[in-house]
Amino acid sequence: MAAGEHHRFQGAACSSGDSDSLACPAGAFAGAYLGAGAWPREWAERIGYRDELMALGTLRDA
């Protein structure tokens, strides 16, 4: 993800309607495609079950 592009996800998640429901899978797909390093560190540290998800990603990539 280009530097500063994460604001698009933040804006989508914080707007009205079901936007948070749409931003969630969009972020998941972006993370799966670009890797965990694409997210700002303060966001990545708050991902629930982060260690387990990273371990599953490592197994998948093996």
C-alpha cells in the first residue's frame, strides 16, 4: 500500500451506513494481498488474534 493510502480505509470505516461492514473485508483482502507490513504499526498491533493469524499465514506460505 502506498504511503498514506490507509486513510482510505479509515474514512470508509468511519462514514455512515454499513460502511464499516464494507471496510472490514476490504481491509482483510488488502492485508492478505499486501501483507501485514502494509498497515500502520499502531493499527497492526490492535488486530485481534494477530499472532494466530500471522502463524496461519506463515503455514500457508510454506
